[in-house]
Amino acid sequence: MTVKRSRMDRTLMQRLGFALMSLVAMLTIIPILAVIVYIVSKGAPAISWEFLSGFPHDGMRAGGILPAIVGTLYLTLGTAVFSVPLGIAAAIYLSEYARENWLTRAIRIAIINLAGIPSVVYGLFGLGLFVLFLKFGTSILAASLTLSIMTLPVIISASEEALRAVPQSFRTVSIALGGTRWQTIRRIVLPQALPGILTGVILGLERAAGETAPILFTGAAFFLPQLPHSPLDATMALPYHLFVISTQVPEMPIQIQYGTALVLLAFVLLMNVTATVIRSRARARRQW
Amino acid sequence: MDKKNSWQEFVIPRLIRASGYSAIVFVALIFYFLLREGLPALAEVKLGELLSQRWYPIEAHFGILPLITGSLIVTLGAMLVAIPFGIGTAVFLSEIAPRWLREVLKPLVELLGGLPSVMLGFLGILVLSPFLRIFLNLPTGLTALAGSLLLGGIAVPTVVSIAEDALDAVPMSYREGAWALGATRWQTIWRVTLPAARSGVLTALMLGVGRTIGETMTVMMVTGNAPVMAIALDSILHPVRTMTATIAAEMGEVATGSTHYHVLFFIGMLLFLISLVVNVLASSVVFRSKKRAERVLS
Amino acid sequence: MDKIVIEHLNLQYSDGTESLRDINLSIPAHAVSVLFGPAGGGKSSLLRCLNRLNDLTEVKVASGRILLDGENILDPKTDVIALRRRVGMVFARPVVLPMSMRQNLTYALELAGEKRRSRLEEAVERGLKLAALWDEVKDRLDEPAIALSGGQQQRLCLARVLAQQPEVILLDEPTSGLDPISTAKVEAALQELKKEYTLVLVPHSVQQAARTADFAAFFLQGELVEWAPGKEIFTHPQQQRTEDYVEGRFG
């Protein structure tokens, strides 16, 4: 009698427990979808060719957001130029050359540290070093350099993981056939790790594109009458623009705010989806 | 080997090695600049003043305690959200959901982690805080609560991703052993799998805390920006100011080299140190438990 | 004449424990020399010293010399890249590189800087014919190598080594994952190859050792117990320990 009852209790507990967990998960997932749907529905009416290709008028309250879009593209590009080669090279070092000693341990702690520094502290650092000390001024250059250092740990971690996933046996065979370590990396390890590295790079740049605090004092401008000409110019940027129009501009039309948010969201989603697609296609095509 | 090859063989490994060391260089640089511009604050403002409860730079009151309590209460609130939802979702994805559902939901959770904080702050202003104001009958919805809810949402993907990896890493044999002894799947999760993944889950939570303390834009947009001491129980329903929001909001208006400027850098230095401690702690948990596991298995 | 001479070789693991003690061995050219014995005897470690692949592992040479055509390959000044082109290796599990079969075969030559299409094509055909794989794959050389069966992959690995015309071929349990037919094909190939090359084999069973060996060395717990022509060591071993192992009294 007692055994049967306790089994029913346990099954009941399991059913309740699983239901609770499913509820929790749904409560986490549904808001994500809701956010996307909400922004799309509220922002879509504002999207037009003029909006995407025109300049703002009337103190941001009308017109388009082209300079912000272009500015974000420039910043993302600038970040890529500095952080991608450096990050991949550092990952190659950690995965293929470094031995497990105190120095390697220190490098890893440094990377963990860089990953955890608040974005506004990066802004302060960028201000101190690039804007003031190196006298680049409030510029695309200063902002890109700041964003690059912030993006570095993401790229290094993802790249190192991708490199380590390549089977050790490939390296052994390559060396046994008379290859040097660099030849092995260049011809086998790096090409095989490339999809994983690419995914990490895209996700890192996605974050950089959406960040506001690091560019607040290093490169972002509220309003510029023209597009930037050189890396030493300041620039408008989508996340900063959204921040300004939703908090600093009185009587700002809601529609334009949502439109800007939608463009930013689209940017981020595009990169996210690209990264996911690359990852799953690579998994299917793997030759090991 | 031709000449071009041996040039490559000489230069490239050295460049790679130099890149490897770069992380250390950058951390040192960041620390140096924060110190350089932040330490003068200690000389210009008396320590007692710095630790006082009044933050009003216009009248040269630089008490940072309200900012610290502001950060703390928002972080605490955020973790109260992130822990149950983060671990619950991780458990669901790793142990309960069927394969296909997991493949669909995981990228969605990752997507949340990629959403710009300014966008969530934006929605916070337009949607969440009016809702809180009406629903909880408050004078304003721009409160620590709004910040905690949003920050909890931002921390959840970090917690889910790492906790889920940790649960995934628990060997199947642990679960199979428990089932063979007659435990239900539910019992197994809570009594076997989760404890086995303990260190990874702890790491996930600590990294979630790190992410939360460091958030800037969202809190700046929804917490009301009132630098008051947030130590009463109902403080969460009041506006507060975090350390990060203070820097972001005021840095644009200070004169370079002024006392206010130095104090803001000082706060930045504090944030750097806090995140250093949290993140190094989180990673050492992983290192230590790996070593323990090696000892047990050898 | 002897292709490889090993003098007073002592190997150690990184924590100081001994792997091989005072090994003295001469490996003749144009023959199959077999290193056999129970697991942990140090045979694979010794094999890896012959192409300096032990540089990648935890095993260090404490003392001794290994002479290839009279020159000590353990000397720090040795060009290990050139060495590994002269002394090739086939591993226990077939490791095909994640490329086409053709690219697998030309890989080593391209590493060395060979760019001429004609030379590369020659090497592909040569290697595959010597490994007795040419007829089976000649029409699909541009397909991924991973599409081959286990036995074919292993022969591809052999062909890969042969494509760069080495002098010595080391084989570390080359047939351990293969079915009897593939195993027989590999063993037959070895008999053909010994006419041109020097072969050093670590077999995965005593029976394989007995089938293939022209000369055989018995290793037990880091020591070289006995070294004799194949015909003698398996039928009339000199040492009691060798006889016990060959007879299957332990293993």
C-alpha cells in the first residue's frame, strides 16, 4: 500500500516540477519574442527609404537617420580592423604555442578580466588614453580602438575554442609529414576552425555595434550636419542616437523612436542570424 | 624551403606570441589610466567626505555611498530575477526539453544576450516603467525595480548559457546511476545532476553578477537617477543611481582635470576592481574544481 | 648494412620515471623489423624517437644516440623537418586529413615547397600504387578522403607517406582497427615495400609479428630482452621470458 502511494507522489511531483520548469522557461523565452514583435510592429510604420537615407531635421524630430546608420557601420568596421587580427592571433598563441605555465595563466586571467570590465569603464579608459593622451580627440579612431579592446576577449575565447576543437591527430600527422607548426596551423588548423572563429567574430562585432557607453566620450556626437570624412571625425551612431532621442529630446515623435530602435534591432538580428547559419552549416560540412 | 617561406616562419610565430601577451598589456594599461586619473580624487577629496551619503557635485559633495548602495540594490534585485529564471531555464533546456525544442530555444536565449542595452532601456522607459507606475501605484515607474527587472533579463542569457553547459557536462552515467536506483528524473535533476554541476552553476551566477554590476545604459535610462541611499526595504520602489550611470551621465559635462572628473575616474577604478574580484573568483572556482576532479580520478 | 643504429638509449617521462633502459639495437635496411611485446613496454616511444616525434610528447631522451646512416638524429642541430621526410610514419588509427584524397597525398610535398603539377601528380600515382590502392580510388581522387572505408583510409595514410619517397617507414600498430582482409592487404604491401624501403613495425599481435618479421625485438618493461631474425625468435627463442610471451603464457 505505502509503496504504491509514494510512487504516485513521486510521479505527481515530477509532473508538477516539469510543469514549473517549463513555465519558467516560457516566461524567459516569451518576453524575448514579445520584445522583437513589439519593436517590429511599432517601428515598421516609420521605415521608409527617406528614413533610412535621409538626414535628421528639426532637432531630430523629423527626417532620417542615415548618419547614425553610416556611423555604426564605420565603427563596426573600425572595431573589426583592430580586434579581429589581434584576437585571432592571440587565440592561435593560446591554442597552439603556449605552454601551461604561470605566464599563460596570467594571460587567461587578463582575458577574463577584460571580458568583465563594465562598458562605461572602457569609455573612461578610451577617454583617458585615446582621446586625451594620444590626442586623437573625439573620433571614430578613438571609439573604434576602445570598442576593439572591449571586443577582444569575446573574439579570443571563441577563436580559441574553435581552434582547440580541431582534432590533435591532424597536427600530429602534419608534423610527422615534415611540417612546421606554423604550416600546420595555416594549412589545416586555421581553415578547419574558421567557421567557429567567424561566428565568434560576428557575435563580438554585434555587441560592439550595439554599445553606447564606450563611445559616449570617445567618438559619439549628437548631431553632425555631414557624414564623417576621416577617422579623426566624430560620428553619430545608432545606439547613441536611440539613447538621445528617447531621453534628451523633448516632444520627440514616438514613431521615429521606434523606427530607430527597429533599425538597430535589425542590424543586431542580421548579425545574429548570420552567425547561427554559419555555425550550423559548418557543423554539417565537417570532415571529422 | 624557399626564401619567402622562411621569412614567414621567422616573423609570424613572433607576431603571434606578441599578440598573446597583448591581453596582459591592455589590462595593465586600463588599470594604469584609471589610477592615473582616479587617484588624485583621494588627494582632492577627504576620505570621510568621499564615504559620506551626499552626492551633489555642483556643491562639491562627493559622497559615493548612495551610488554604491544604488548599484548594490539593483544588482541584488536583478539576481533575484536571474537566479530562478536562469537556472530554471537552464535545467529545462538541458534536462527536460526534447532535442528539437532545445535547438530552437537556445539561439533565442542567446539572442536576448545580444540585444543592445540601450534598446532594453528604451523599452523600459516606454513600456515597463509606466506599467510599474500604474500597477504598483507609484509616483514614478523609474525605479530600482525597473532596473532590476531589466538587468535580470540581461543577466539571464549569461546564466543560462554557462549553467546549461555545466549541466550538459555532467556525465550521463551519473543520471543513469540514479535512475537505476529508482529515482525519478525530477529527483535526479535536483539531487544528482545539479549538485554535480555545482561549480559551473556558481560560475554562471557570478558572471551574471559581473554583467549586472557593469551595466550602464539600461540603468541610466530607467532607474530614475536620484542619488539617494538605498538601504530601506522599500528602496527598490524608489529611484536610485548606480555607479555606472553616474559616470555615464556626468562625464560629458565635467571639465578635464577637475575634482569632479577625478572622482568619476575614481568610481571607474572601483568598478574595475569589483569586476576584477568577481570575475577572477568565478574563474578560480572552475580551476579549483577541475583540479579536485583530477585528483579524484587519478 | 644497418640503416638505423640505436646506442645506449634511455628514455624518461617528464616526471622522471623510466620508459626505456639502455637500448642497443641495429635495424637493417630493406627488411621488416618488428618491435613486439606486451603493452607499456616502450615500443611506441622508441618508434617515435626514430622520427623525433617524441619532441611533441612527454617522453624525453635522457641519454644515448640514434644513428641514421651514421648520423645522430638526436643531435640538437638536426634538421628535424628533413628527417621526417626521410622517416615517415603510419599511425594506429587512420588519420586522413580533412581534404580530398589527392590533397592528402600532395600535402607533404606542398609543405616542402613543391609546386609543379606534374611532380605532384606523379607522387599521387606512385604512392597509391605502392600502397595497392590506386585501382580502387583512381577515379575519385577529388572526393573527400573521409568517404573511404577504414582499411582504405589506412592504405591512404601509407600512400601519403610513400608519396614523398622516404627511406624508412615506421608503422605503429597500423592494422589495429582493421578487418582481416584489409589487414592482409596491408601486410602484403609491406612485403613488397621492403624491397625499396626500411620498415619498422610495432604489431598489434604476436601473430602479426610472426607473419611479417624478418627481424624482431622483444621488449618487456622498458628493456630489450632479445633481438633475432624472425625465423628463429618465434620458434626457438633464446630467453625464457621471450618464450613465455610468444607461447602466450602472459600478455
